[in-house]
Amino acid sequence: MLLVTDDRVEEVSEPLPGLLSAQKKDQSAVGVNLSPSLAPPEQQRDCHHVLGQFASLFSLTAGVTHLCTHDVDTGDSPPVKQKIYRVPEKKQPKKVIWTEACQTAFEALKAAMCMAPVLKAPDFSKEFVVQAYASEHGVRVVLAQLNEEGLDQSVAFISRRLLPREHRWSTIELEAFAVVWTLKKLRH
């Protein structure tokens, strides 16, 4: 049984079989090799295709979304800080406006994809730490354990987008949902 208080899993008396299968499935995405000569996208469909290659990066590595911010030129008003995946909007022209900031973010994504995330194999004799983050767009969870130095070492990263009906939930409901969803997901 798992007893969750705050963001800690206090007791693990049975292993989480879903954790091993999910980690095994995600490990195949770690070995993605991107050529440094990968050209930046020129059309919307190219941008969607290239960013699809980076999907595993966002599901495996915590805190990497800062790699893909860039400024969107809005004409008369000051630039707006956006994610690189916001470039191919329907309101934008078919040809992607690829700025120097987009190129810098693109190079950072390529470099991050070539590095394997540091994940620790779970030790079921130790406590697990569940760090759940909920926003208006989705739920992100980091499952960790304390290492020998007493620091959190990541075991797994999982996330999901919110359904339209879940957007109406309050923050505390989303946080509770994140913890419950995580425990159910890792158990199966």
C-alpha cells in the first residue's frame, strides 16, 4: 500500500510493475540520434515533423521546456515569448518565419536530444518521492528517490494533457488528480 503525504510516498510494500514497463518502453526513445546537420524547418508540416522527433525529450526529461522558447514578432507590439512549437499556427503564413532565436532554440533541442537523461533504476526497498505539477494545460509528475548524498534522483517522468472538462478544475483538484493519476498509472 502507498501512503501519500504532501509529495512523498511514505511506504512501499509492493512494487509498482507499471513503473518498470513504462520505463522500459521510454528507454527506446533515449537512443534517438539526430544529425547535427538537421536543417531547420521551412514549412509548417516540416516544423510539425521535426518537433515530433523531440516528443520523447519532453516526456523523459524534467525542466527542458526552457530550451525551446523564442520571441515571436508581433509587428507593432513588443515580441512575445513563446515556445518553438507555437510557430506553426493557422494564423501564421504557410512558410514558417524562422528567426535567429528560433534557430538557437532548435540547436539547443538538437543538443538536448543527443544527451541521454539521467534516470536511476528504482530501488523498491527505498521510499519514493512523487513531485506533481499541474497547470492549466497538463499534469507533469517526477518520480524520484533519494540517492546516497540525500538528493532527489529521477526514476521516471510522466505527463499528460488535460481533457477539456478537466480545464475547469481548481488547482487543488488538479494537484490531487496528478497524484492519483500517477499512482494508478504506475501500478498498471
